[in-house]
Amino acid sequence: MLLILFSCCNCFAQQREIDSTLFALNNYKKDDTGKVNILLYLSSLYQTLNLEKAAGYAGQAKDLAEKTGNKYFIAMTIDRVAGVDTWTDKTTEALLGYLKEADIAKSINSNQLLQNAYDGIAYVYELEEDWDKSLQYAFTSMEIARKSTDPADVGFPTHQLGSAYFGKGDYIKAEQYLKRAQAIFTSSGDTDRIALCHVDLAKVYINLKFYNIARPHLDTALRLFKIWDEPYQVAETYHQLGMLTFKQNLYDEAEQYFTSELAIYDQYPGAPADHAHAAIGIGRVKIARGDYNRAIEILTTELEALQDAGDMERQLECLEYLAVADSAKNDFKSAFLVMQQFRQLNKVVINAKKDRATERMRIELGIERQNSENKILQTRYDEQQSRLIIIFVAVILLLAVLVFLVLMYRQKSAAFKAVEKLQEETARKNREMASTNNVKDKLISMIAHDVRSPLASIQNTLTLTREGILNTGEFVQMSQMLEMDIQHLMGMLDNTLLWAREQMIDINVKKTFFNLNSLISGVMELYQQTISSKGVIIHNNINAKTEVYSDFDIISTVMRNVLSNAVKFTPQGKSIYLQQSNTKNKVLLTISDEGVGISDDILKKINNREFVSTRGTDNEKGTGLGLLFSRDLLLKLGEDFQISSVPGKGSAITISLGTHE
């Protein structure tokens, strides 16, 4: 009853704080940066009550900070969003956020933000049990913290190092760093962190079987967390006390601690994983006492709740102890069925972890290190498979020899299939990289030639003019030719630089409403001289009031490429038509010409994203990158890009543009 009263009082206190903060937010009339701070505080208040609202307020803070353009506040909001992602097990999104925060911190020389980012990354890798990476970033954070004027800053990476060494099983180093962190937090008066160090030190001593040393640390932590009204931390401390007494075979005391933990989580619905954390402890106590039916009842109930919540890793723990209980009852048939379910679910969990690891590596290392990444993933997968086999051996020894052999055979088959799938994925990615490298090599070769040629022409023209060899008329004629070369060169460089940027980072899409006719008119003005000199007639039949919703800069780039391409391949005196048709949510824009058309062979290469370069009707130069790049840009916007052509009669390119958000 006292525990329930304590939890309720804490909830009321938090709700009062939330209500007062919401009132302050609704009545705040000053600058946006102050409002960002209020939103961040609201998000932190909701972190232990409602993660969906915590994420919502963090997102609002981020949007508002981006409007202010203040990089410091943008980084702060990114850190808050990443923190919420960490709590909701979105480790890939959290890693991406912390890396963005680190980039901003470097750009504004903020060691505080940079240390926050590296601490966050280290914790993400701790959650994913990638201890080497966790250590790497914790040490990097330590280097930054040592430059701080506040000695307390060193405490956070020191604590993280202790946690990472504990995860690696190096309990001696874990103890050293945790004691050092505790001393730092004690000197700075950070009671919450002191209590966390007590809990982590107790975990070390429990694993070393120094139970008498572990107990005082947990008792101290429990007292401090209760003083600070932190129910989640109280619950975790109860769990560690339950594990300690369980290992000491003090089952009555262990069950009491697990029950106290469960009572706290009952006050916070929506946390089935935490609830199962406590209930599984009670189930283990029941198994140890020989009350197998009650243990099975508890574990089955938690398993169903976890299945509804989609928490697969905690389901594995329930299934493991269900198999132990069934085996202890000599119900080998049920144990076998449970282990089959365990095996199937474990495959899904392993693949999910592997996918998350792949995504984290892609984010941090980049696509150019994909081959090395695959080797690392393969090694990790093999290690996971080895651990899985060991777990199965330990459990299946309780079963008949025949069942054991069947399971091992299926396990090996699954491993071979997984390796084959990984090899196929590697081959596919290698082909993609080879295609990209082919385009890169051709671009380098073309740039080496096409950049030198107009520059050499300019140099020669300037020399002839300076020496008086060219008269005014000749200079005017030469300058017109040079202007066309320079226009081609600028277009080529624009496309090449954008293509290179697209290969390294994702282009930031910013959709807005804009007038399509105005955009097209602006693009036509860029090529007016070329259009006039060739005598090409352009019929712009786009409605002057047509509004579309897309990225203005990207559509401008696409239109420049498509229109210049149409002009280049349309003979003198022929026409180019710009027409539109409307559907429910789209505007279909068609650019057709009466040009030379595209052969089936070249059209096939363009559709296969192959690099093709041809010259226009007046021998105009081209990089061959325009249509290829335009198609990729439109795909990023979620729009369609279609090419049709009849050799000798002309070509038509149709693109779709959205009209609504």
C-alpha cells in the first residue's frame, strides 16, 4: 500500500509540473528560443510517462529551432529527439540524430554538444551490445571532457566506460571506472548518478559472486532513488535485489523484491517489457521452488502481452524459461514445441539485429566501405550463430537425443541459407557500386576534355584580342561561340557537382507550392540565345495559374536538363511543345520535340541507368548525365519520369508533379 501511495504521489507531482509547464507554453509571448526550451522540458517530463507525447514535443521543438536558424538550439532539439528514439529502441534513428548533432557541434565549436553526441552514440552501441564501439565513443567523449573547465563532465564518459567494460565481461576494469565515476559524481553532488553507479557496481559484484559486497550498494541506491522520487529507478533496483537474493537461494526475499518491482510497473501502463522483466523474475523463483504450473501460468501470460506489444527479445526470455519449466515437469513434447517457437523467433531477432547493425554501419562509415562492412557483419553473424548453438545445446540436453539431432540439422541448414542470402546481397551491392564507378570514370574523362577545350578557346581569344589580331567583328563572332561553350560547361559542371553530392549524401528535399508556368518561363530565358540562334520554336501551353507542390530547386534542375536536351536535338526551324494534363492529385507535364529522336538501343541504356553521351543537331556537346540525373531526382521526390521516342520524328518526356501536401 505504501508503495502504491508513493507511486501515485510521484505521478501527481509530475502531472502538476506538466500542467504548469503547458500553461507557461500557452502563455509564452517572447522569442522562439525560449519556447524551444519549454518544449524540450515538456518532452523530458513526458519521457517516463508517455513516450509518444515526449516524441511529439521534441519534434515541435526541433521544427521551431530550425525556423530560428540557431544551430545550438537545433543541436539541442536533435539530442532530445535522439534520446526519445533511444528509449523507444529506435537505435538506428537515434544514431543518425547523434551523428547530426556531432556535425553541428563541430561547426559551431561546441564541446558540450559534441560530448553529448558522443555519449549518446556510446549508449546506443551499448543498447545494441556492440561493446567495442561503445568503448570507442566513450573514450572519444572522455578526450573532450578533459578539456572542460567543469571536472564533473568527465564523470559521464567514465561511467559509460564502466558500463561498456561490464558488457564485455571485464569486471575488473568495470569496477575501476565505476568507482572513479562515483567519486566524481560525489564531489559534484550529483545524487542521481551516484545511485546509478551503486547499481552498476552491484551488478559487477553479483557477477563476481561477491554477494555481501553487492548488497550495501543496492540498499544505498534504493534509498537515494526513493528520496528523489524516481519510480523507474526504484523498480530497477528492486529487480537487482531480486536477482541477488535469487542467486543466494533466498527465494522468499527474491519474490518479494520482484513483486515490489511489478507493483511499480503496474502504475505505468504501456510498458509490457518492463512488466515482463519483473514477472519473469517471479517465474524463475517459482521454477526454483518446483512450482512449475504457476511458473508456466505467469510466463504464458507475459508472453501473450509481449506478443501484442511486439517485443520479440523479451519473448525469447519467456520462451526459454517456459521450456525449462516444461522440461522439469517431464513434458518434453511441450518443451520441444516451445523451443521450436524460440528458434523461429530467435531467427527473426537475429536478422533484425543484423539489419540494424548494417544500417548503423552504412550511416557511420558510408557506402564506400560496404565490402568491409559485410565482412564484419558476416563475422558477427557467425558469432551469434555459435552462441545460439551453445544455448540450444544447454537446453536440448534435457530432451531426447533424437530431438537434439533434428534441431541441430535444421539450425545448420538455416545458417547456410542465411550465408547464401548475405552473399547475394553483397554481389548486388557490388554491382551497384561498379555501375556508379563506371559513371564516375566516364565523367572524369569527359571533364578532363570538355573543361580544357573551352578554357583553351578563351585563352586563345584573349591572346589574339590583346595582340590586336582580332578585329571587333571577329571578336563578337568568337564571343558568341565562346558563350555557347561556357553555357554548356556551366550546365555540365552543375550536373556533375549535383550528381557527386547525391552519391555522397542524400539531397535535402524541401517541398513548397509554386507556379509551374513561372518556373518554366525562367528556365526558357536561360536558353533564349541558343533557342534563337537555332531558330527553334517553343510552344508553352502550360496554364498560367497552375500551382504544384514539389521541390522548386530540384524541378528547376530537371527542367533545365530536359529543355536543353530538347533544344540540342531539335533541328533548326522545328518546334518544341510543353503541355499539361491534370489528374486528381497530379499534374502531368510533357515536353515533346520534333527532333531526331532516340534510338531503341540508347533508350534502353538510359532506362538501365547507363551513361550515354551524344552530340546535338548543331554538334552541341553533352555529358550524357542530364536525363540520368533528372530521373534519379524525380524518384527522390516520389514522382514519375517517362521517356518515349520515335527515331527521326522526335521524343517526349513526361514527368508527374504533386498538387497537394
